[in-house]
Amino acid sequence: MSDLLSGKTVLVTAAAGTGIGFAAAKRCVEEGARVFLSDAHERRLAESAQTLDAPSRVCNVTDESQVRALVEAAIAELGHVDVLINNAGLGGHARVVDMTDEQWSRVLDVTLTGTFRMTRAVLPHMLERGQGAIVNNASVLAWRAQEGQAHYAAAKAGVMALTRCAAVEAAERNVRINCVAPSLAMHENLAKVTPAGLLEELIAREAFGRAAEPEEVANVILFLASDLASYMTGETLSVSSQRA
């Protein structure tokens, strides 16, 4: 720990449970930040907030009114928001020929449009202050093909494109927007939504022979949120050991 975010305030979406969002929030607290947590899962959010002794608010990023209320609550509680970590995302498994409109739309609404909604809600506040950093969570699937993941891959590719375009617009007011692209970060909820045998197959593709720990992805998010990345915007950092 080196107080990389000392005095900073951070808003994190999808921060409940054991995944990347909670790990990122925890690392931000460890590095001196005041953190505001959000998630769509009320019980798990309350547990995470208690663990980190942090304020929180339930938010479904597919609901514009909830997104606006979250940003207002975070600003009211923290005074301002220096960093937004857009971690909310939704996966699934369906081949294109079998995928329904509902499956496609649901994944894109949470993963891509949810990131857009949160960014749109926070940006005016950061632009007015003339400073801020947004870190989005993408995926290596935005670059690579995987059966059954067309909706998720398309959404994450959209997150990367959104990051680049929004970064250009925000740069004149000293607001940085970047994203991470993990390959596979293991946590207990992942196994519940992954088809049997797929995790083992994905782990076998990793050069280290294991999945990443959520904290290992969180460390890269922390870097992008900090002043160490002061000259980076519109970039995507891959957090992956996958062979090419």
C-alpha cells in the first residue's frame, strides 16, 4: 500500500460479492480513498458495505432514474466523485442461431448501455470540476472469438469503443477515461453462471495455468484510476495471460 488514492473519492458499480468490483473497491480503500458502493443485489451490497465500512446504494444500471439517483447520492455523501469504476456487466451463453432478442438486449443493456448511462451521469460533474478518472471493465473477448459469447463480446467491444470516444471528448477538461480487459478472473459466483466444463477449458488457455484473482485485475484498475496513469486516456489494458 502506498496511498495511491489518498484523499480521492471513488464510486464503484457492481461492487457486491466476491468479484472484480468488490476487489477494486477494497483496493481503493486500502490506498486511501473514500468509496461509495453500488450494486443491484441488495443483500450482498449490504454485506460488502459493512465489510468496507462504506456508504452504498442499490442501483440497477438499466434504470436511468436509479443511475441518476446513485450519482446524486454519491456526490451528496462524498462531496464530489474523483473516480468512477464502471464494473457492471452481464454474461450468458447462447449460440447466435439460438439467441433470442431478449438475451441479446439484456446483455447489451447491462454491459454496454449501463456503462454509457453511468458515464453520462457522472461526466458533467467531472467536467465542471476539471478533473476526474473513469475506468471501465471490458474483456479480451472484445478482441477474441468464443462460441456462445456473441452478445457479451459485442457489448465489451462496445465498451472499448465508448471508452475511446468519450475519452477524446473529456480530455479538454482533464478527465481521463480508460478500461481494463480481463481474460478470466475467478470468483465464487462465476461458476454458478458458467456451463459445465467451460471454466476448465478457459483456464487451460491461460499461460500461467490458472485464472486471475479479482485483486489482480483490481490492481490494474487502481493504476488507471491513480495519477500514475495521468497521461493515459482512451486506452485499454489487457489483464490476461492467454496465449495468442
